[in-house]
Amino acid sequence: MTTPNKTPPGADPKQLERTGTVREIGSQAVWSLSSCKPGFGVDQLRDDNLETYWQSDGSQPHLVNIQFRRKTTVKTLCIYADYKSDESYTPSKISVRVGNNFHNLQEIRQLELVEPSGWIHVPLTDTHKKPVRTFMIQIAVLANHQNGRDTHMRQIKVYTPVEESSIGKFPRCTTIDFMMYRSIR
């Protein structure tokens, strides 16, 4: 059992993007849910609006499945939860699983959340502390606060590390012959 990364309460993950070290890749994935109330599904989970949310509609565990078309490096998962607004709908125990498909998922993180309010940053690393490479991520809500049945999640963001470009490591072309071929016309 682990706790999420220590970040200031409510730290906006867009600050991570501004550093240039990560980028959000959720739009490259296919998202599915174990259940949802009409009008409270994937669209609300991914709309960048903290006032909207996914609401499950069924028995636990409630699942969010994120599938990529190719093996993808994932560094951080950011989940927005708001206990003050959602009370018994707020997750208290979450499992994060990764794998190639539904049949070989393995849990890499389990989180205990105590009245969360804001962004929860979950680093996804392998045994060597490197970002995981996976085809699929599954977030399972195992329990809610106050023994709530259904759950609310307001936003989920998935981040990959930005690799250094080797272009900047080449010497600059300064002769006229080189400059003729430096751009495509």
C-alpha cells in the first residue's frame, strides 16, 4: 500500500507540462468504463472541466480502462477528486494496474486516499524506477469514503516523458553550401 506522490494539494498537472518534461497522451488512448450514469461518462472525465465528473452505476470495483494502440511509456497518472463536493462518492482506495490486455493486468500501485481535494499525482514506475511501458492502464476504485456505492472521478490525465531531441546536438551549419540544404522547399 502506498500513498500518492507528495505534491502541493490541488497542484495542477498542467504545471508538469509547462516544464517541458512530460506531455499528456490521454487523447491517444481508447477509454472505457465498467459502468456510468447517462451523461456522466468518458466525455465528462476527459473534458478539462473540474465541475463535471464520471459517475459509476453498478457494483464495485468501478473500472476505468485506458488502452493504447501501441506500447506506450507512461510516467504519471493524475486523478482529480473532490471530497468536499462528492462526499461518499469519493474514492478511498484505488488500484492501478498495467498490462498488454485485460487478461494479464498486474497491480503496480494501490492508494489509500483520505478525503482528497485536488489533483492526485500517481507515478507509474517499474521495479527499476523507470516509467512503465504498457498497452493498457486500468484504474480500479475498490472502496469509497463513508462506504459509498457509486463513485465520482472528475478528471484523469495520463503523462509520458518527453525525450530530448538529438537535433539540438548537431553543429550549426554556417557555410553557404550547407545553408542551401537546411530546409525543405
